[in-house]
Amino acid sequence: MPTPYQTHIGSFTRKSTFFWAAVGATVGLANLWQFPYLASLHGGGLFILLYLACLLLVTLPLMVTEAVVGRYARHGLVLAIDGLIRSARCSRAWMAVGRLSVLAAFLVLSFTAVFGAIALAYVFFGALGRFSGAGQAEATAVLAGLVSDPGQYRMFMAWHAFFLVLVVWVSAQGVVRGLERALRVVVPGTLLLMVALFSLSVLHGRIEGAADHILAMHPEDLSWESLRAALFHAFFTLGLGMGVWAILGAYTTPHTRLKRSILAVVLMDTLVAIMAGLMIFAMATDGNSFDGERGFSLLFVSMPVTLAELPASQFVIASVFLMVVLIVWTTSLNLLEPVVGWFREWTGAPRALSVILVGLAVWLAGLASLLSFNLWSEYRFGGATMFRWLELVTGGVLIPLVAILLALFTGWCLTRHLSATMLGSAPRLFAGIWFWVMRLVLPVVVAWIGIQYTAFSLANLCTNGSDALWCEQREIMVSDGEPKAAGDSAPAPASAAASGDSDDSVLREPNGESGSPEKARAPDGPVENAPNQDDILYHSV
């Protein structure tokens, strides 16, 4: 068997493939179910400008770092870090960067596939007229029947397996015949479908109200919380900390202008988020406000109800959720690559066998999340289901930790000459900013993000009646001496609190934010144990 260092994992044949693959990795469900809510709440067009600033000044350097590391080494992040350690004679402890990134990608893919399964089922539900004439209660019942009915968990497992088969089948064809061909066709096709649906929203939706809430400048709604929201959204929506950018960098052709392509990807992701926000706002709201609605309930309850009123609603609903499936599918293809690349480099196994084995492992791991919504919904530790803990650990610990370690490794372990060689030709100003951002700014900012994410997530678990230690400490620390539920606390990071699957067995609306005119509104009917729409899930989708 060849040693891990002799394994060639493949490369793209066209220089533009990196752009399309990266767009597929960054455009996720957060563009649909989170961005429009944040923009309408935090100043509209001013929030978009703030979000762009956070992208360019904070997260763009980290994206460039991960991609140039992969391109320089021509390996996934594990062997890339190993090679750089040898070159710079650093401690072997830095190997944790690559290994933790593979673990993060694996766990995130395991529950991302569950959401892909729901969207895939909704394509068929829409085409078969399950939502024709449906109100909130009927749409909620459809979702509950698929996700949280203990008697239907086998059907949910079948949809989950179906979705992963679609991912594995393409990936097993190879980097060129499978991944490259699929991404070069599917990602542009998804964007064209989004443009068509956006045109439909202009014709039949409330695009004027959407533009006023998302594009118009509302300085009165801008606050420090807006900066925090923009920073969180910029960090969690770009697939950072999971080795995706490193493996795509390793696949690039020698003629790909990597840094320019990454900047184009960031701008494209922002443009898609704006267009998707306008479309979602116009289609799924009453034209006045989001009423605090976002996330899971917005996409899988409110959207089908609103679309059911349009002409040819079966076709429209099926098309919308086909777009959602394609978005999650391309994200899943990209998440699978770091794990498959690591497995091939570690074992020397053929690609097809590696993809099948990794895909089977992802399916088995995904059952922990899937069953958390039905059969295992009563089994909780610290007030949270298995799904909620997986989401919290990856979002609050693993992904920020990988980003921090990679920034420290690049900024402090590698020599200036090696870092400059890895970065390649770049303006002196950009190279200088990149180096000092990696050294000083990013570790502090990302550590703050991870701590905030974890702290608020743990606090929100207390709403489930948890008697965990942190809940007891939180009650003691309440300033007025009166114990408060987590739901009465300050707004969550990014105005998107990460809360657990609540025991009240409904999809609760997010708590009203200070200064926000929106009022919470709950769906008409229970969706037992389904993901709460306050769950962030940025990095997963």
C-alpha cells in the first residue's frame, strides 16, 4: 500500500472551476433564512455595507490563508500543515489544526444532510400538491409528519439516505468527471433558477416592501448589536474552519488567480444573499415586516403557505425547494471533499471506495441528528438533544478553534519568507495587512465569536428546564436577584440566538429584540422536536 505522502488526490482542469466550487461552498441556507431577517432588523442597506466590511477586513484574510495553504502544499489541510511544520520546524502539536478541521467538516456534513433530506422531500410534496390550499396549521402538520413523528422515522431515514446517495454518486466519479463537471453545471444552474424565482417574486410578490426593508438605509436601526450580527454572519456563512478552502485551493490549476477569485466569491455570495433576501421577503411575508420570523419555520412553513396562493403553485413550490436542494447539495459536495481527501491521503485507498466509506459513515453519524427530532427527542443531556450538542460543539468550539489555530500557525510559526512565498504575488499593502491580521486581529476576534456563541447557546439550553451547572451559575449571576429564563436574556450573538430543541414541542419564534418593532408570531400548530428557528446553523448550510 502506498504511504499517505504518495497519494495524489486530484486537481481541476479549468481555472474557473475554483470560483464555481467556492460559490457552491459559500452560498447556503443562511442566505435564505437568516440574511434577510438580519438586514431588515439592523438598518437595511447600512447592514449590508457593515457586513461587507466584516467580510473584507476580517474573514477574507482567513479565507485566503486556508486556500493558499492548500494550493502551496497541493494537499488537504492535514498533510498541508504537516509539510509546513517540517519546513518551518514547528511543533508537531500544530497537526491538531488539520485533524480538527476534518472532524468539523464530518460533523457539519452529518447534520447538513438531514436538512437536505427535508428539502428533497419538499420538492416531491410540492409537486404532488401537499400544500395546495394549505394554511399555517396544515403546513406545520406536513413538516411535523416528516420530521418529528416517531411512527414515520423510517421514511425520514429513507429521504436522508436518498440525499446522501446523490452526493456520494457524484463525488465517487472523481475530482474532474464528478466534482468539477457537476459544480460547473449545477452552481450556475442554481443561480439561474434563483434569478427566475426572483423575477416571479417581482411579478407576484411585494418587492417594494422587500427593497425598503433590505436595501433602503435605516440609520435609526443601526447599533453595536448590528456590528456583532454582521461579524457573526460573515464568519459562519463562508465555510471557514473545515478545510474546504484548503482542499479547493489544492485542486486549483496553476493559472487560477486565487486571491482575485476569492474576492469575486465573497462579492457573489453577498449579491446572492441580497437577491435571495428580496425574494424571500417578497414571497414569504405580509409585505410589512418579518414579524421576527426566520430560520426553519420561515423556509419550511411560511414559504409553502405563501407560495400555495400563486398560480401553478405546485410547480412553483417544487421549483423553490429544488433550488434549496441544489444549494444544500453543492454545500455537501464541498464538505465531503476535505474528509475524502484526508482519508485517501491517510490510507491510499481508491477514490470511489473512499467516498463510499466516508458517505456511509456520514449517514450513520447523521442518524444521531435525525433521530433527535423523533425517537430520541426525549433523551437530553443538559437540556439539549444530540443534534443540538453536535451543532453547539462544531459552531462554538471546533470551527472557531481551527480558525484561531490556523491564524496563529500562519502568523507566528511560519517564517515571514515562507508566508510570503505561500501567499504569492500580492500588493505590499495587502500582504502587510494580511500578515498582521492573521497574527493579532483574527485570533482575538474569532475567540470572541466562539466564546459568545458557546456562552449564549449554553444559557439558552436552560429554557429546557436543565439543571446543568451553568444554569445554576447563571441564575446566581442575575443582577436583580430574580432568576431569569434564558429567553429573557439579552439578544443572542448576531441577533440569532442558538437555542435548543425546546420541550414545549413547538417551533418558537425568536424573542423580540430591543428597539425592534417586530412582534413574535408562532405558527398555528405544533412541530414537535423540530429544529428551533433560533438555531444558528450558519456553518452547516
